[in-house]
Amino acid sequence: MNKNDVDVSGPNVLEETVIKVNRCSKVVKGGRRFSFSALVVLGNKSGRVGLGFGKAKEVPSAVDKGFKDARKTLKVVNLKGTTIPHAVSGRFGSSTVRLIPAAPGTGIIAGATVRAVVESAGVKDILTKAYGSTNPVNLAKATLQGLTSIRSQTEVENLRGVKI
């Protein structure tokens, strides 16, 4: 590999996934005016993930704004191999997402919105269940909240002051 070559497979490469593009319209004197909103998830598939929401008059601009917003909100997720260390629930609005660790080889058992977020975080084996509202924005934010609330074994030991 030359010094001019770019490594596109490392852990610092962020992959962007568009979860949902929503079209909104307002009625004006000359007809309808459309605007778009895009929900974007960004992750390096090894423990860093961010969620962004962008709005614009055109779809590419909305996706770009969502991508920039996701870069600002990158968070670190504690993983244990290909799954998560313990079961956790995330909640946002009226959406609740239950994330349960799974044995290696299980795969990602999740709906499209939750799947995009956990894949971007680098989880390969997980069981999920969504309760309440299935609005993609709320589900994505609930999943991200659940993933960021995961504690590693050393963090729990330090918090409790005991050896587990």
C-alpha cells in the first residue's frame, strides 16, 4: 500500500445509511410545495454510532443535512464480541425497544429501523422487540438510547464498589 492510497476498511471509516425519507407538502396559491426530511444513521460497525435528521426542499440536501447532524451526535457503544453485554430497554416518546443479547450465529432479529441502527453500531447477534409507536424516528432514537445505556462489567464493578 502506497502512502497515497486511502484505507477504506479501517475502524475510522463511517458508513451512512438512510433509514427513512419523508415527504411533506403545504398548499399554496399556485398548488402544492413539497419538502423532505431524512433520517440517517452513521456508524463504523465497531462501536461508534450516530443518528441525524435533516430537512430540505430536495432529497439529496435533506440526506446531506442528516449526515452532518449524525456526525455531531456520534456515541460509543459497549459491545461484547458480536453482541451486547446485557439486556436493555431504550425509550423515546411512546416507543420502547427491548434489546436482548443473542448467541453467536443468531443474526439480527429486528425490524428495518432498529436493524439499521444496531448494524451501524457493529452488533451482529441480537434479539429485539419494539413496543408502542413504530414511528421510525422514535424507534431509532429509542434504540440509540438503549445502546448508549449499556454498561461494561468494569463500569458496573466501579459503580457498585464490588468485584463481579
